[in-house]
Amino acid sequence: MTTRILIADDQEDVRNGFRLILDSQPDMTVVGEAADGAEAVELARALRPDVVLADIRMPRLDGLEVTRLLAGPTAEHPVRVVVVTTFDLDDYVHTALRNGACGFLLKRSGPNLLIEGVRAAMAGDTLISPQLTVRLLRSLSAPQPAQQQPVPEPRTAAADPLTAREREIALLVARGLTNAEVGAELFISPGTAKTHVANIQAKLAVRNRVGIATWAWETGLAGKA
């Protein structure tokens, strides 16, 4: 089944770039483009796309309001909205997710994550750029006040299903590195890094790189870096 996508961004070159990336996928097609937030809402209600990619800073209505209108609790016909933006402020992430967004991606994350974000939205998953996930997880793993219950000990190495090489790669993924950056760090090709990441996802039973990063922080692997 083909995923129908609406792109909302006030920069034409960004819309063109996204269209090229998404239309190159056999299971995706861009059905419309909007240059401002109000137009995005109108087109989404008229075209009924499967996924809307919305920038945050747009004329007339910003992407956070677009998200609320299309995906929030008051939306008559809810649409999956993935926010794709240059701005990585935590307040934007929290507001977008509260307003019903099913993804928050940074434009600099690259085409592969954009495609993965659309697929995750269709699967009912929420994908957040690894760079943001690392920061959010660090805030969650900060030391707790003394009066709170002690935090459970990280899982032991015996419960760790990964090889030593896979643990290295999981740690780099938790730091927000792309496959190309992982390859450069470990002197392997991006394709080999991608294969390792896929194997790690299968072993950990997680959907994407964010799941790997979450596992790395939950087990204490990332905290040892």
C-alpha cells in the first residue's frame, strides 16, 4: 500500500528535496505541498494524506498549531503528523508530542531518517531524532533526589545479548551518530554499520535507532562513556 504524504514547509527548496527523497521510495508518494501552516491544514483536510510532514516556523500558522489542529484530541479526522525542523529545542519537542505528533525529526538528520520517520508513523510508532533522544534520555537518567526510591541497578552483562562490537555500535548510536559516522569511527563501511544496526535492532526487539539509544541508557552502557 502506498503512503500518501503532504509536505508543509515555507522553503521551496526544502519541499523539493523532501519530494525527491520520498517519491524515490516505491511505497511512498507526495500528494501535496503547502508553503504555510494555514494552507497545510486546508490541504490535509481536503486531500486526507496518510502523513503530514510539518516544519515548525511557517507563516500564518506554525507547525505546532498545525499539529494540534490535525492530530490533537479535538481533530475531527486525525492525521499522522511528523514535525521536521531545524530547531531542536526541548520545548518544541514536548509541545509537538503533546499536540499529537508521531515524530520529531531534525532536517540535518538526513534522508534515511526522514523515510524511517514516515514508516514509523504508519506503523504507529513515534520516532525522534537520535540527537534529541540522547539529550532527553540524559535528563531522565540524571541523579534522583535522596528521598525518592533508589533507581534499579542496570542490567548485568549476562543479560546483554550483544557482542562486543555491537555494544560499541550501540553506544555510538546512543550518542546520535549516523551510519556513516559510526563507520568512520570504527573504520568500517557505512553499509557494514547499517547491517550491524539492523542486527542490534533484531536482537533488542526494537523498531529503530531510538530504541537502541533507549536500551543503551537504560542498561547503563551509555552512562559509562
